[in-house]
Amino acid sequence: MAKYNYHEKKEKAATYRAQVKPEVIDEIYEQILRKMIVEKKYRDPGYTAKRLAEEINTNTRYISAAVSLRFQMNYAELIASYRIRDAVSMLQDKRNKDLTMGDIASACGFANRQSFYAAFYHLQGKTPKQYQAEFLAKMTMPKRTRKTKA
């Protein structure tokens, strides 16, 4: 049974992916990166593939093809991965230790705390609260007792 009711998407054969020219996929990929990295559109809880497609003057099938071929995931997983990166960064910042998980979820673009916990657990293997507690405990250890990775 999946913890936090997170379900994996089943892979479907999408023949249209092979029909899209590589140059078009590359251009869409670059535009997606700009929307995610520079504009941080993923922070909007309602940022759908349809809105992204409209903003870059394409359609959702091309968005799906580009995300699948260049990121090896679907659109929802891509958005969640950017949001979780933000959350990890916030959880590692001591200045945020008094923020609630709901505050962090909202700041990263999650519509609610439950979807945040589900995505975080899926990608990190622990809850955000566990992650934060472990990280902060590790940071407060004296340097000579911290384990170093080889």
C-alpha cells in the first residue's frame, strides 16, 4: 500500500512523440526550462500543462512529448520535482525552522499540505518534517562528529 495515497502513473505508448521533430522538442524544452527556472511558474498551484502550452504557443501534446523525452517524466512529476527542490531548500534554511509545513507547501506551489507530503515522501522517502529534523540535527552536530561522505 502506498504511503500518502500517491499512485504511480502507468506508462502508455504515445506514438505522437516520435512524430514531433527533434528541433521542435528542443525549442519547447528550452522554453519549459525558462518557465521553470527563470520564471518559477511551478510556484503557481494552478499552473497546468494547458497554461504552459498557451504561454509558449504550442499544444499540450507537444508539451507532453517534450517533457517525456527530455525530462523522462510526465508534466505532474516535473512540476512536483521543482516544487520539492524548493521545499528542500527551504527546509535546510535555519531561518525557516518556525514556518509550518503548510506555509512551505504554499510557498512552493502546492495547493494543500496533503499533496505536498505525498510528493515529498515519494521523492525523498521521508516526510518533510522528518527531513527537516534530520537535517537540522546534522547541522547542529559538532564538526568532528559529523559523518562525511566519501
